[in-house]
Amino acid sequence: MWVRKSGRLVGMLTVDDLLINVASELADLARPETTEVVFGHHDPPPAATD
């Protein structure tokens, strides 16, 4: 995709740019689940009793 302003080229967006962006977004979404799978679920410590 070419972006033109007043007949001048001001930018270009490629499929590679979009794929890199989507891959980054997916990695950010998957990070919490991946961490839980790798390191396991940590239960909160038991409540203190008197």
C-alpha cells in the first residue's frame, strides 16, 4: 500500500509489516498462559490462623 500526500510518497505498508505486527500482538496475548504452563499455577498461601 502506497501512501501519498500531494503527489509525494510519504510511506509504504507491506504485508511483512502487518505480519510482524500480528505476530507481536499474538505473542503478547499468549505470554500469560505460556508462563502459567511453564512455571505452573501458584496457589495463594493459606490464611494465617490465631
